[in-house]
Amino acid sequence: MPKITLPDGSARNYDAATSGAEIAASIGKSLARDAVAVRINGELRDLTRVIDDDASVEILTRDSDDGLELLRHDAAHVLAEAVKELWPDTQVTIGPAIENGFYYDFSREEPFTESDLEAIEARMKDIVDRDEAIEREVWERDKAAEFFRGIGEEYKAEIIEGIPSDEDLTLYRQGDFIDLCRGPHLPSTGKLGKAFKLTHVSGAYWRGDSNNEMLQRIYGTAWSNEKQLRKYLNMLEEAEKRDHRRLGRVMDLFHFQEEAPGAVFWHPKGWNLFQSLINFMREQQNAAGYQEINTPEIMSRALWESSGHWNTFGDNMFTTETVDGRQYAIKPMNCPGHVQVFKQGITSYRDLPVRLAEFGKCHRYEPSGALHGMMRVRAFTQDDAHIFCTPEQITDESIAVCDLILGIYRSFGFDDIRIKFADRPEARVGEDAVWDQAEAALIKALEAAGLEYTHNPGEGAFYGPKLEFVLRDAIGRDWQCGTLQVDLNMPGRLGASYIGEDGNKHLPVMLHRAIFGSLERFMGILIEHHAGNLPLWLAPVQVKVLTITSEADEYADEVAAELRARGIRAETDLRNEKISYKVREHSVAKVPVQFAVGQRELENRTVAMRRLGSKKQQVMPLDEAIENLLSEVESRA
RNA sequence: GCCCACAUAGCUCAGGGGCAGAGCACUUCCUUGGUAAGGAAGAGGUCCCCGGUUCAAAUCCGGGUGUGGGCUCCA
């Protein structure tokens, strides 16, 4: 006689063993319809799982986070079933739910094509219509391995052999398709519904290891209902409209070309924006006690060998050899250069912390497949800084860096920021005791600053643990930009020291920090976040002065000259075109403010001001318009 | 680096073994207009590069480069 306790605290008694499905049905019709799984004493289970003892039970519907994840996992299984029906020789491997959808990795000779996707999707919908029951079976490990090997599923057999022998293996059967899976699953394929879509194919290494076979991966998206699916597909379209590569062209900011893969050709407007970012950062970090320096872009191979970079990243460094056979590397990062500056002269503990900053242009020979617009380039500019301090100063300095980073992100309109703590990777330099100390110091700073964070195990740099600052953009995508790393290794490797209170030499702690990360990447994110509609203080052309008739040409020139004299970036458009044509063109180019001037404005020394995105315009005296704009620029709104 | 796809005018793209196409942009002319495309004419090409097949290749095949979507990587 199981007693079932529901999440609202109410309890029900059942005469005999029951199941999630029965409980849902006894509560209500709509719950029975929307139920996809059940949580029994905190464990996610199939709706049909027998409950024969007292338990706390929560019915999960398709709209819940867990329910949706289950739905996506089932979509992956239905995908695999469809592929096996269409091409029985294909081997299945794994197919998990992921953010927004699912994928399944297959092994087969022929790659899937776009038209295959249509056929597979149609077959998946047939399987949903068939409403096949999805049944859980417990198998013995060796028998299961033998079974899968018997039907030619070598990958499944390999997975089973990796599962501990004392663990029960579960297989899920739907129609003629049977798959190894921990579960849980929906009660039947019909429950999946049809709010899914296959999106693309790609390659993926077996078990994520580039030494293994390349499998064929099919990606799809799945949602609890059609409306959600449409919303997601619209978001993808929106993302495409915001693509910085497209906007970079229409805004005339930059271009790429074949002769310099992964390197930006900056156009005047793009470079203007780049300089605005640098100027802002310079102002902020100078106020925070940083000193700006500049270090050589080409330095001897020997320096990179002693820093450890040659050994760890040598394949990804651009190198150069002179006619007389000297070997140099183009800097992939600024740290070793900064240590050289710190090492000049003798530093006392009284001088610490020393905060050295550089807008350093770095080059990394990134794998060709990794390049992606401005988000991943081979030539980029870091807003890099290194803080040399005593161990006692780590916490305060780290807190200050966190404050600086979060404040700067807010200035650019990013309010949703997550922090990840990444600790020691497998490939690293330095003693474990030193790592213990560095990791503890970073956590202590996070806690002292009262910041929430998540743990990212094994993702630290090879010389120290790090904090990663991830910002979420206007359409919900996450970007990792800033970083703060505690390094107790590099100063020793490169021979940096300071004289302590005791008169002896000590190793300084080195904090690495970047806020934009890469200026190029940050600008790409900024463009996409604002969909190109940059705030006034950043827009490369802030005001465009448009003439309505040629009689106003001279006045337009005067207006633009006045704007520029007051520090506003302004250009004129005196072309023999209709005003609506000009308005459209500069709106498309994302100019935030347009001043239209014609006969009336000329006579009254006014301007008709139109803001990007607005359909209205406001006529006001030129001086007043300038004052308004200046205060907006000043406030960085 | 690996898998798949793509590469044609400044841009977006159509075409396709036998004369290189459209729209927008550009130039000139007409038009001087009141807030997201006024009209006409003109100019513009190594069809990514190198080979091969063929009487003939932008088109078919092979290799390379670049780009896109992923995988791996990201100091």
C-alpha cells in the first residue's frame, strides 16, 4: 500500500503498486497528457516505472526543464531509429540532449547530405505517428555486449565494455529499434510531438578525441510545442541579421581577405571604434592604478623556451628566422615581455603592487578550422595587464580586478555576467603545493567580493588557475571575454624578484588579467549585442547632416563643422538625392543621429533631428541639439 | 588539423560543356525634393588558383587556397 507524497505536501494512498502514469491520471486528464517522466524520491524515472513502496513523487511535464531535456533525448533516439530504418548498415553511437536540441553521432562510409536530412525528418515524423511504446529492459552486461556485436553495433559494444560489471544495463526498445541507454524515456514515441527540426550535419570525433574515427553527427532542435520551436527559429534568424561579419560590411568597419587569413583589415570607421574602445579602457585602468607600457612583438626563441610557451604552444606560434640564422617568435602573448620590464632595476616590497598594462598585438597560428570572423583570429590585440604583488596582496588585487571588469562590462550594456573558476589542468608546470596556494587565493578573493561562480575543473592555464568572465548578450548567447589568473610559476621561470622587508629576494606573484580579452572579438560581440545600433558614444559616425535641397549645402557644411568643433564625429551628405533616400541609406548603415537641413532650417538655424530606429524627427536650434548630444555622449548612455 | 558544404560584377545571388546574367551599389544626365529606395543611360568579369579530360571547361574530374557549419584546440 504505497503512500505517495506529492510536491505540494499532499499525500495519497494506493491499494497496490502504482506508477507515475497512474498517479498523473488520478490527478487529472491534462496532467496525464502532458506528463513525460516522474521523479521518485529525487530520481528521474520512466513514467511506467513501478512504485511499490512509500515515495515522494513529482510528475514532470513536457514544459519543465527536465521534461524538455527528456524530450530532446527522445528526439535523438527517434532520429537514430529513423536513420537505422533508412540505412540499416549505419552504426549508431551516442545521442544526447544539448542546449536547444539534440544530436546523434553515426558511423557510416557515406556522409549525410542536406536532402538526407529532409528524408530523415519525414521518417522521424512517421515514427511519432506510429506512437511506438518505449520499453525499458534490464540486461546482463556480457549478453548485451554480445547482442550489439551480433547486430554489427561495435561502438555500442565498446561502450558496454566500459561500464562497471556490477552495474545493471538498461536497453530501451521502441518498435524494431533497440538502444543502450540509461534513460529515462517518454512512454511512447507519440509523446515527442513534432516541434523538432533537423538543422545541420557535421563531423565529430568518436569520444571527442581527435585521434579517433570521425563520425557523422546530425544536429536538431526540439521543443515542447510548435510555438517554442518557431520562437527558436526566429532567434536564429535574428542572430544571422546581427552577424558581425555582415554588419561589419554594411557599416563599413573592416574586411578580411585571403592573403591574411584570420587578420583584420580595419577601415576608417572600424578603426575609429577600435580606438574608442582603447581610449575608454585606458581611462578606466589608469584610474585604477595601472601603468601602460609597450613591449616588442618579435623576441628571441630562447625567451619563449624559458617561459615554457615554446614547449607547450610552439606549434601555434608564428616564427621567423633571419638571414644569419637567428630564431625569433612573434609574440603570442605579452606576459614574458612584461616580466622583462618588471625585472629592470631592483623592486622593493614597498613598490608593490606594480600593475603593467599593454594593448599588445599578438599573433597565434590558430588551426585553420578554428577561425571565425573576428571571434577567433590569428592576429589580435589584447588589453593585457600583469599585476606583480606579494602573496598577501592577491586577495585585494583580485577583488579590485573583479570590480573593474564588472564595471566596464556594465558600461557597454552587458549586465548578465557569469564567473567560472577554472583549476589545474593535467598538463601544467609547477608544484602541487604552489597550485593549492594559487587556487585557494583566487577562491578567497571571489568569496571576499561576494561573487557567485561556477566550477570549471581542469580548465586552468598551464601556469595557474583562472577566473573566466562570461557575458550574456541581448539574444542570450554567452561569450567568454575577461580573465584573471593567479600565476606563481612564471615569475620564477623568468627570474623576477623583489626585495622583501627582511632584505632578501622574494618571488612576486603575477596576476594576469584581460578585460576585453581580444579587442577584435569584443568588438564583434559588441556589434552583435547591439545589432549594430551602437550607443552614441561609440558610434564611429555620430551625426550625419543631410541636405534636403542643394540650397542648404553651405549651411550643412557649417553644421558639420560646428559639430566637429564641439567634439562630435559628423559627416555631411550633400548628394543630389531625395531626403528619404538619404535617410534610408544612413539608417541601414546604423548612423545613430541624422540632421536633415533644408530651406526652413537654414533660415532659422535649426536642425531636424532624427534618431536611428525612430520614425519621428524633432526640429530644434542647432545649439540645443549639440548640447543634448554632448550630454548623452558624456553619460555613455 | 579533421568531416561536410560553398567560392560567378563592389554586395546579394541566378545560370551552367559552345556570346557572362539579374537586382542593389557605382558613373553620367534629367530631377531640388520634407524623412527608410524618383527616372533614364552607361561602365563594370582571370566565373578563387593550378593541373587534367575534351574540338571546346566558368560548367566535368583531381589538387591547392579561402570562407561557412561543426569536431579537436584556444597560453
